[in-house]
Amino acid sequence: MSGIEIGLASLAAILILIYTGMHVAIALALVSFLGLWLLRDDPGQAARILSLASRESISSYLFGVIPLFVLMGLVVSRADIGRDTFDVANRAFRRISGGLGMATVGANAIFAAITGVSIASAAVFSKVAVPEMVRIGFSRRFAAGVVAGSSILGMMIPPSLLLILYGIIAEQSVGQLFIAGIGPGLLLAVAFCIGIWVMVRFFSGFTGIPKPVVERRLSRGAAIRDTASKLLPILLLVGLVLGGIYGGIFTPTEAGAIGALGAIVIAAAKRRFGPRALWSVTLETGHITASICLLIIAATMYSRFLALSGLPVFLTEWIIGMDVGIYGFLLFYVAVLILLGTILDSSSIMLITLPLVLPVATALHMDLIWFGIITVLAVEIGLLTPPLGLSVFVIKGALDDSTISLNDVFVGAAPFAFIMLLILILIVAFPWITTGML
């Protein structure tokens, strides 16, 4: 077999192994070892190449950003700051048609700026927002769909673990990726709010008809104090982390450390976080970090194997020879990402596809920051698509409500997946949304 044939066979082998239940990192490492063995006809040399790749893969100072942002997100989630955010957003949107759904989107947008994890948002707001929306008359499928759609903001609005992962694989500035994610993230949040208003106004059979909400009346001063006590700590944390990065005061890794410390101080000041909770989230941070680092090591091994097989070079020359141009390539690439999203999780999709497509994107002279935003958004659409739809499964598990089926959540999330696709088309058509250059 030629190197190209071995490379193509490796792609099929990885998908088959993952689909049959093997862990993604193990599948990548195993296929990389077997592929190099076939290429070099020497298992010892294959082992040495992969050993070198694994040592180089996570030795960078930049990798410190992973556990720090994970810790910050877990502390914020455990301290019930998501509920505080939802209460403030609900007060702001309560007079608008579909206001509670918009409040969920707004709260998720703010929550995303301090967690960076879609799954965390999905778990928190499933328990906070869905019961409230159902209580006032929204349909169960619509309520679950709003949470599923808006939870995606956690991977677009910085800090985002997927943007960090892309930056590491593509060797791009994480700070620049964070800045590039702001415009698309806010645009997506606004589009979700507009979509909710349209659905509530014109498709009440799908959304349900909300009843007027009777709320406990607060004096003007009490309402201001309550809003300030809930919103001010969140804004301080967001300003500390993102302001430090964009102002050039902190590197992303230093900002992660400052943010994690700030989250612990805020949670402790609210008396929602003690030594036992800190120990628990520290252990969980270690587990998550180890899992992510194992994925990165395996992805580096696979990238090294692909480079030696010659498949990326062959693919680059083939696509350029077809003369499909940037938009033809992006159309095919996005279609593949969304298709893979029906069976794989976000990290797995990026780890498998990026080593192949990055040389093509570079050869086509594409802005790799813009390309990264397109990649993350297209991959995130997969979180809402059956049969896997990871966010959908998280929401179903967090709700623990037999009256809301998995199919209900998928149907409710479908309009939001369509809105994401429209925003993706806008970002492709108008790159300045991410790059900021007119």
C-alpha cells in the first residue's frame, strides 16, 4: 500500500473504531501507531516517532490555559451564578413577547463569557430556565430547544475551550481567536432573540402561548440593589478576564489563573462555596484536563502520521487542481463537519479533520482565524443534530422529566440549528464579522 492509501484507510478505521465505542484518543493513537508501522515497516521506529510527538504535544506554556478556564467555569457553575444571571436577564426582558426565552439567551451569553463550555450552560439552564418557561405556558419542546440552542454560545463567546483547542492544533493566537469570536457570538445571540420573537408571534402552535407572569413586587430601590448584587460580580469577572486579555495586561494563561481566583473569591463571598466544594471542583478539573490533554497528545500523533503518509499534501494538490476556490472548499468542508456532527462530539471532529484541512486552507491563503470561527460554529451545529447531539443528551439527562422526550428536544432545537446555519453563511460571506477589517 502507498502512503496515500494508508492515510485514507486510517480515516475509515478511526471512524469505525469511534462509532463502535472506542475512546477517541485511543483510536487516534492506535491507528497512528499501526499506520506508521505500515509506512516504516518497523514497530520500534513507529513507537519512537509517536513518543517524540507525545512529548512535544503538551510541553507548551499555553496548555496551562486549559485547567485554569475549566476550573473557573466549574466554580461559576457550582456557585449558582447561572441562576443569578438568569434572574437579571428575566427582569430585563419580561415585558417583551417571548421575553423569558430571550432572557435564557441573554443569560447564556453572559454565562458563556465566564465558562466557555456549552455542556455546562446546557446543564445549568436546563434546571433553571426550562421549568420556568413551561410554568408560564411555553411548550416543553420549545423550552428545551431554547436552552439547547443558546447553550451553544458557550463555545463561541470567549473564553471557549473549542477555540483554545483550535488555536493549539492550528498554532494560532488564542487571544486573537477570542477577539474574533465576540462578533459572531453576539450576532448569534441577537439572531436567537429575533428568532424567538418571530416563533412566539407567528408560530404559537409550536411555542405555546405564555400567560402573564405575576411576580413579587419590589420597590425601585430594592430591585436595583438585587440586580446589582447579582450582576456586578459577573461583570467584574468578565471584565477582569477579557479586559485583561484584550488590554494586553494578561496572556490567556494568566487571565485563566486570575479568572479562576476571581471566581473562587466571588463564590466564597456569596457564601455558596466552601473547602469541600473547592476540593470537588479541583478533582473534576483534573479529570477534565487529563481527558483533554490525552486527546491533544493523540491528535498530535495522528497529525505526525498523516504528515509522513503524504495525504495532506495530496489532498491539498487535489483540491487546488479541481479549482473549486475558497467557497467551494468551504461548502464541502462545512457539509462534512455537520455530517460528522451527527455521530461524533465536537472535539473529536476537530481532532480528526483539522490535520487534513489546515494545509489546504493555508494553500488557499485563507485567514486561519476566520477559518477557526467557521470551524467551531459548523462543529457546534452538530451538537444539536441527531442521532448524537451531545447538548441535547445533556439537556435530557439534566431535566430528568419523562414528559420531555429526546425527540422533543431535537425538534425544539431544530429552528436554532437553522439560525446557526444562516449566521455561518453570513460569516463566510462577510469575513469582517470575525476579522474586524472592512
